[in-house]
Amino acid sequence: MSVSLDPVNIVRALDRFSELWTQKKIADLNDYEIKLAKLKGEFVWHTHPETDELFLVVSGRLTIQLREGDVVLGPGELYVVPRGVEHCPMAEEETAILLVEPAGTLNTGDAGGPMSKAAESLG
């Protein structure tokens, strides 16, 4: 097995793409993917019935809307949406986030629709 000696620079990885609401895989961790995304505006309400979802804000400000109330995150803050909890991410300004989810998890969970995309490898 070959081991990479190159660390992943999150800032440089974010500079490599500009698309909004598209997850870019930067690493694998066991059966999980470590992904980056840039967000602006409101996403879709959805759930992930089989998994929790970790959001870590790298830059900007993220509001995770929940039916019970909003969770507002700034840089360096994270929140885990428990499996099965309906949520809708929203960012008034462009916001960069890091996500940790099981490999193959769709961004729209059970909602589907035109914004549904699998993560793309950033290479």
C-alpha cells in the first residue's frame, strides 16, 4: 500500500473551484468522504435517514435551518445534524464548508430533485 506524504491544504483546495452547492471530495476516511463545498442562498429541505451529517464552516456564515429553530455557524464552528432530522442549509454570503459523510451520500438526501449531486473528486 502506498502512503501519500502530501497534506491537503483546505484553502488551496477551495481556490480550485467556484461552483456553488457542489461537493468536492478531498479525502477518504474509512467509509467516509471528507468534502468541501461553497454555498450561497438557500438549499432544499431534506433528511439523511441513514446517517448524521457534519458541517464545519471554513469561511463565511452558515445557517442550518431545522424545524425546531436555526443553528448559526461562523468560521471554525461545526454542527452535526443527527440522522433523520430535516434541515435546510442557507448562507446569505458565500460560505465555504467542510462536510464529513459516508461515501456516496447525496447532498439532497431523501429529497432528490435538480440540485441532487454526488460528490466530485477534486483530484
